[in-house]
Amino acid sequence: MQRTLFDKIWDFHRVAQRADGRDLIYIDRHVLHELHAHHAFAQLEKQGRPVRRADLTFAVQDHTVATKPGRDDDTNPSGSAFIKAMRDGCRKNGIRLFDLDDPEQGISHVVAPELGIVLPGATHAVPDSHASTVGGVGALAFGCGTSELAHILTTQVMALKRPQRMRVKLDGGLGAHVSAKDVALRIIAEIGVAGARGYAVEYAGAAVRVMPIEQRMTLCNLNIETGGRSGFIAPDDTTFEWLARRPFVPQGAAWDGALRYWRTLTSDEDAAFDREVALDCAALEPQITWGTDPSQVVGISGRVPDPAALDPSRRAAALNAFGYMGLVPGTPLVGLPVDRVFIGSCTNSRLPDLQLAAEIVRGRRVAEGVVAMVVPGSSSVKREAEAAGLDRVFRAAGFFWGESGCSMCAGGNGDRGQPGERCVSTTNRNFENRQGSKVRTHLASPATAAATAIAGRIADARQLAAGRS
Amino acid sequence: MQPFTRHTGVAAPLLKDDINTDQVAPILHTRGLKEDYRAMLFHRARRRDDGSEDPDFVLNKPQFRAAVILVTGQNFGAGSSRESAVWSMLANGIRVIVAKSFAEIYRENCLQNGLLPVVLGSDAADEFIARVIAADGQAPFTVDLSTQQISGPGGPDICFEIPAAERTRLLEGLDDIGLTLKHSDEIANWERRAKTAQPWLQSARDSRRSA
């Protein structure tokens, strides 16, 4: 029978069917973060249940950590209890922690792939909705809550209902200064914030094949913003080259064996999907959100939409968003003055993201009055960026260059905007108050964010780049 | 987990689609390991700019303060996987959410904690919403999981669907980990099989530390 890649990974990892009809899916790699883990550690201790596979479990400090240079446990006072409880729980349970001062600390979704902890065809779970970021290397990943986190620690399986299968086929090449972030925002705009609910989504097509791994991760990262249960991309030579020799991947003969298997990880040619979506990326321009959910998107040359032109089911939300965002229909996005720019988060904080932004920033200055921040996704990314001189490019332009963590994505570490500020951000959610009380967030790519910081207004990176030549 | 059989009380209408968990349980500036889940629920939505209570927010209205049932639109609980968005409901006595649809992680978090997620089809939901608005907190509704019915003022009983196994789990308050641990032997067998079929999955060693 013809099977999709999802079926192959799911069926291999299906341990049993539970009495309630759910499949028990073995989790090969489980990564915890400090915001949620302490509840689960406390629950296990109370119930006297041990961690089944501490050797397949890893932990990071990311959500609450300060980004200020020279940070310690207490730099963000509201994070210190979480950071210490994480350290304590990992020590008691024998879990490898990438602690605050570890040279490989960072955001779970950045650290796990860059160390080779996640692998093609492996299952992965994180108590965070953006878990499927690592689908970019061909892993099948699930976000979960705290109770499920305790369940995985105890049993190493998740009890899941088998999702349906969707394929999103992305054709055409991407234009200059257009990246996976723009593609993902357009997909969310097209299928909506619940368009993939109930589905495991395979991203495929020519546009995906030419994307470097970091961009594939950006694409899979935003899968949850369509409500998808998981999102992934079949691995290929680009994946294998990217993973080779990373510290946690199999080495030597074991690598060769794994590679032979990984080459079989594709959907069969005639495999049936429950839903198919296609998008031609060739004409795609940079995308940006204008509203308060990630489906409220326009091309950078577009305007805040006329509610009369929207689907009736989306009008009420749009009217609410106009008020919150301080926008009126018909306003062009380009030219809107901004107060803040944030480049970072599990969506767009890997080295190539920073390189794209630095290319635009180099030799220029952040506009007067704009607070601009770059927060690398991991301490390794930060080190590599510094070795390439990117920190100097950003700092010379007037950007803050921070220590790695989730930072302004959800503001859990105290990095927040001020009420009423307009912020262009490379993160994943433009929800009301997420980046600070009454902060108006526009989601965009690193290139758009960088161009905006320089202009002091929402800007089209293509025009800024053209102005230089 | 606390079992769920039947709850009777006020139903409050929160008639928006796509309410996300950042709205339900915002990350606040001052926090610690022991959080005040009661105060967390809709913390921002409940307040005006000066920090005082917004009398227009539904759960602040006198007739809805003790609501047991929350009635809402499409895709409730989108966004972050934070389970505090369920715990804060329970801390306020809310035991049932009736929605047109739920985000998947949120729905699972409800099931894990004995908060009943009821999905009604669009027409049935609109009829129920009209009855909840008409009742205006003056008469209670009853949600009975054993009969899978909602009863209350303004019309006949409404039937709802829920997968049989989830219903049993909620009715009996079954420990989800306990259910899975019945399969411990199969988990161990799978690990042995995987060690042969894909040995790299069963080992996550740091090659720099190998002895």
C-alpha cells in the first residue's frame, strides 16, 4: 500500500492501541523547558513515579531567561524560581540540562536540531506549541501541555488520536528578500488559523527543496498557527549534510546505517492525502501582518483591508483588530512609523536569519527613537554570529545584541514593549498584549524587520536593498 | 483527576471566535512557581486601562460571576500550550466549555484536568447561545455527561457528542498515566525492536563525551 511519510513514521512508532482507542506513540526525544517542567517534576515526585528514559530527555532554560549581557539566575526576578526549580528537577532525575551558563543554552527548538538531538524520522515532543519547528529536519514533533509532559516522562509515549494527512505543495522559486517566513504567513492567510486543525502537514514542492534547513524550520515552526498537529518536511541531501557530524547524531558506521534508512523517508508517489493545498511562491512578495491574529496578513505593498472586502466570518475580528492596532482600512503598511523592532525567537533566530538581517543593516543606522533588538536563538548561534562579525554590524547600527532565549516572543523574561508601541517582530504571534500590554505587533521576516529598523517605518527590504546599489 | 458527571450552574456567553490562551491566561510581570490561577483568568480582559474591573466584561457582570459553563465560538484555546489556561478556568469554578470548536492542544489539556469540552455544531451552538443570552444568568443550565445532554431554560434538551472513551475517562476520573502504564510491557518490547530496526533512536549520546 502506498503510504505518506507521516504514516511511515507514525506506524513505526505505534507501540499499542490503548483501551480508549488512542495510539500510544513512542517519543524518541523529549525536550523540556523551565516554564512548564517544574509542575511535572512535582507531580512525579508526589506520585512516586520515576522518569522512564532520562537518557532520551533533555532540558533547556529559555522562556524566562534574561537577555542582558552578564545575566544570572536573578537578572529577571520573575524567572529565577523557574530556572532554579528546573536545575533541581533535572539533577534529581538525571536529565541533561543546557543551563543558563551552558555554551549550548538556547531555545529548545533551536538547540535540539543544532546539536543533532532530533533526527529525521524520529518523534519529538516539547511542552510548547512550536515543537514542530524541528519538522524542518524531517522529525515528527508534537507540542503538548504539562499533564502530557508528565505522561511522557513516566511512559516515554504520548496517547494520541491519529491525525489526518495534509500536504502543502509550494512551487516556484522565492524572489530576492523573500523567505520561508513570508511563505508561512501567506499559507496562514490562505487556510486560516484553524485550517490545519486535525492534520499532520507535510510541506513539499520545489520551493521547499531549495530552502536551507533553517528556513524549513521557520516554515514548520509556524504550522501551529494554522492549528496543525504537526508539520514536517521529508529529509534530503540538504538535511543529511546539515546534520552530519553534529554531536548527538550517530557517528561512523552507525551514521551510514541511519542514512540508508533516512533515504527511504519520503511519501510514496501515489500516497493519498486527506487534504492538499498548493501555493505558487514565484510571485510572492514579502508578507506582514496588520491585525491581531497571524492570518491577518497582506503583501508588503498592500494596505490594511477594507472590511467589506473580507469574508463575513472574519469581519468582526478585523474590526476589533483595527481598534487594537490603531489602524484604519486603506492605510498602506509601508510607511507606518514603528517604535520597536525585534529579531529573534524560535521562528527566526538562527544564523542565516541573522545574516539576512545583517546584510540589510550593514553600514546603516537604526532610525532615531526606534528600539531595535537582536536575540540569537542559542548561545551557539550567538558565538557563530560573533565569529562572523554580525554582532558588530548590529551594534554599530544601534541594535541591542542579547544573550539567547525566547525574549520578546512572549515577554516571559521581562523583555516587553511599552503600551501603544508599534513593533515589527520576527516572532510567531501578534496576539493582543503578547509582547507587552497594548503593544501592536506586526509579524514579518528578518529582512523586513531589519529594513524597518533602519527606516523607522515599515519598509520593503527590496527597496532598501535597491537603494544601495 | 477529578471525575466529571454532571454540573449545574450559570452559563456565561463569551461570544468571540479564536480566543487564544494568551488571553485566557496571560503571562504576567510578577510571577512565581505558585501562581494565583484564580486571578490569572482573563486577567487583562477583565480590567480597564487603570487596572480597575471592566464592568462590561462578561465574567465581571454580577449575574455571571459564579458561572460554571462558558459558552464561546470557533477555535477556542488557540496558541500556546500552557495548561494554566485550563487550571485558571477550574480555579474559578468553570467546569464546562461549550464551543463551536477547540484548538487541539487546549482540548487535550481540558480532558487531562476534568474540564468538559463540549462541541456543538454551528446551528445547535447558535440556538444554545440564544438561550444562554435569554437566560442572562437568571436560571441555571445542567450539563450531564452520563446522558450527554444539556438542559435548561428556553427549549428542549440538547444532545452532544463526545468519543465514548473520553466520556468514560472523564466520568471515572481515570488517571491517564495509569491507563498507559498498563502497556508497560509493550513499551519495553517496542524499545527492544527499535534497538534493532533503528538503533540510533534508542541512544542519544553526546559523541564528544564518549569514553
